[in-house]
Amino acid sequence: MKTVFSPLAEKQLKKLPKIVQILIARKVRNIEGEIVVANMKFLSGYKGLYRIRVGDYRLVFRKYTNKAYFILIGHRREIYLLLKKLWK
């Protein structure tokens, strides 16, 4: 499965600490290798959106047949507020 990052997600990823970036890269590689990710859950209230938990950080993405499009990456206290602003 191919992974694509939105410009906003790339910007958010670059602002995170290096160790968190490494952990996120591992999760993304698991998705690319089509390994089942344990913390992947459907976001209720948002059609077609999923999230992956990496410590205190969340990756929000949309899953297509052969592609995962990452929309947002951020801390759990901020990510859902930002998601609500973007989607409403």
C-alpha cells in the first residue's frame, strides 16, 4: 500500500521530536508493508477516517484501496480539535 502525506501532515511531522518521527516512520512502514497495525481504529463521526496511536500522538488518515492518505499528525490533546475545525 502506498502512503501519501498532505502538506499539513508533512509540516506537522517535521515539528515533532526526532524520536517521535522515528516511531511514526515505523508505523507508516508497517502500513506500506500491509502489516496489520494494532492501534488503527475507525474515527466515529468522520466518514472514512482512521487514526493510529503512537504514544501520545495520533495519525489521522483516509484509507483507499491501494493508498493511505495522511491528513493530520499531532498530539492527542490538539489533534481532535484541529480535526473538528477542518471537517466542519
